Amino acid sequence: MASRREFLSSLLLAGSTGLLASRRAGADSEPTLPPVSSPAGGYKPVVVPNGQTLPWKMNGGVKEFHLTAEPIEHEFAPGMTVKAWGYNGVSPGPVIEAVEGDRIRIFVTNRLPEHTTIHWHGLFLPNGMDGVGGLNQPHIKPGETYAYEYTLRQHGTFMYHPHADEMVQMAVGMMGMFVVHPKTPSRVDRDFVFMTHEWAVHPGTYRPDPSVMLDFNIFTFNSKVFPATAPLVVKTGDRVRIRIGNLSMNQHPIHIHGFAYRITGTDGGQIPEAGQWPQTTVAIPVGSTRDVEFVADVPGDWAFHCHKSHHTMNAMGHDIPNNLGVDQGGLANEISQLLPGYMAMGEKGMAEHQDHSMHMSGPRNTLPMMMGRGPFGNIEMGGMFTTVKVRDDITSYEDPGWYDHPKGTVAYLVKK
């Protein structure tokens, strides 16, 4: 005879299946996640768009990882490469992935021109492993290797970064994500990890400027800008988790089209189901992480981006005059006699910049403000923008290309 718990679980499963079907049919309903259960074979490894996870090996019952802090060259998108600092040749550093209860040992080698440390942001550990230089450990001098060793006492989404000259070191790319899976993992089909960041790279230069406080001009997902940001490819019906971290100087409201997340965790831990709420935009405060989950039940190419409009642009210039509504025709003719090829822009908006950038060269090592193109023309985005590509019956998670809309499902011209 079925227990009361089994009976209620069967009702929940039936209810969530019905809601998913009604949503695909176009009915309005509150987003509901299917029941959580432990997957066979343990946790689902995370997916790091444009990034990687850190390999490890077992040594006497301890998981050992190696991180090297070092100068790197990093490409935001074709046409723009910067001289940054990172870990193991990349920025953000590789995602560290482990399981609650693991004993871990992380060797950190310093190949920077100055000292450093690593703070394990949000993790509970012995005070001497916390990584604040001068407070609870000596600084790691150039050429030295230090070991951090502790047992993981919690699960969730965390980060790592220096607590040594951090104004400089974090501004030029030194940070990474740290994922600790629970001993009994919840079911998830795709588990993505993103680090948001913002950079000040002045036009024509190659080094991020650490002295800039808020006026940044490059905004990245995993240190890439659109259209170099990899899409999130999922199968229709997949349960999707996205883990997002923020060690920049601004909050980032990350918005998804077509779905509503449930906010399921922070760097303080998992949120009980009764405390989760649906939102289409999740604010990631400075120094925080957020886990969001949803069921990808409607196929298509869905936008995923920061909702601060300047954060979905590249090489934003914030000191230019406002020419909106200003007739520049006469002035442009006079200037073009002195500067052949001069074009006056901004009178009717900024969208024309993307078309002009295709045949006009800008400052060296500087991306156009907008540079993405889709199946219907210019997407007119850059920066913190990518897509969630949901597809029926796919056999791999490779980029499937643009969505083929069924007949009669695209907005159409009525009057010209």
C-alpha cells in the first residue's frame, strides 16, 4: 500500500508534467520544476561556456589541484586581445569542482611580478586557509608555491580570488568559480557556470586599467563578449541550472527570455524550496553568486543577458556629446573636407554604428560597440549577451545553429 509521502510525490510529478504540457500549448502558468531526485552515478559535471574545469588527482584520499597565477593574453572576441593576469593561462581561472565532504589540497604557484594569495570566497574553512595576505597567512611571493588544505563542509556555488593587491589583481582578471556538489545531488540535465566581469580597456590599448572605479567599457560572460560568447544548448524538457558569480564593481541583473527562473541558491547556501521564488531577472550583487533553475520547455533561440543596457555593448564611450536629434549635415560636409571619410552619427540613434563598423576601421585593438548578427539581421548587442538554444530531439549539445521557426510563428509586416 502506498505511503502518504509516495502518494503526494506522485501527485506532484503528475502536476508538473501537466504544467509543462500546458505551457508548450501556450497556456499561462507559474513555472514549476519537476520533482528533485538523485541522478544515477552521482553529480552532473558542470558546463563552462568558453571555459574549463580544473583537473585533479587523488593522493592518499585527498583531491589535489594545481593553480598557477600568471600573466596571460586573453581574447575577448576576434579583433581584441588584452594583456591580463589569470590562472593556468585563462581568465576567469578554471572552475574548481568537488563534492561536499571531500578533503582537498590546492597548490598555488605565483608567476606574477608581485606577491599574491587566494581567498576561497564563501567557503567554511580553518582561519589560516582563508587567504587574506598579512591577516591569516604570509603573501605568496613571486616564484613560491603554497598549499591550501581543508575539508569541504558545505555545498553550493562559490568563488576564488586574491586578497592581495586585489584592486589591481581582480581588475586585470584574477578570479574563478568554485562548485561544491552535495553528497546527494539533485537531478539536473545541464549545469552551467558563468563569471560576470567588467573591464576598463581604453581605445587602442592592451592593458586593463585598474584605476577605473565605475566607468567600465567592456562587459563579459566568462571573459568573452558577444558574439564570441558560447550559447547554452539544451534539449527541450531539460532541467537547467545556471550558476552566476560576480566579483566586478557593479551589480548585474541577468535576464532570460522565454522562461522564469527559480532562484535556488546563493553563496550562502541552498534556498529551501518554500523560500524560492520565480523571476525572469536575477540580480547578482557584487561579491555574490546566484543559482537559478528552470525547465527548458519551449524550443527557440532565447536571449540571456545583463539588463543594464550599457552592459550589452562593447567599448562603450561615455564622454561623447549627445547628438540625438541634432542636424549635423552642414557640419559634416565641412569636416569631411578636412578629414576625408568622416561620418556624422548619432542624430537618429546609435544602431547605424554596427553597419558602419563593417567597412570602417576603428582604433586598434578595439571592438565595435555592436557586432552580433542573427538570421534576421543585426542583433545590435555586444558584451554580456548570449543565447539559450532549446531544441527538440537533439542528439548532442553542439551549437545547432539558428532556430528554424515553424510557419506562422514569427512576427510579420502589416503595413509599410
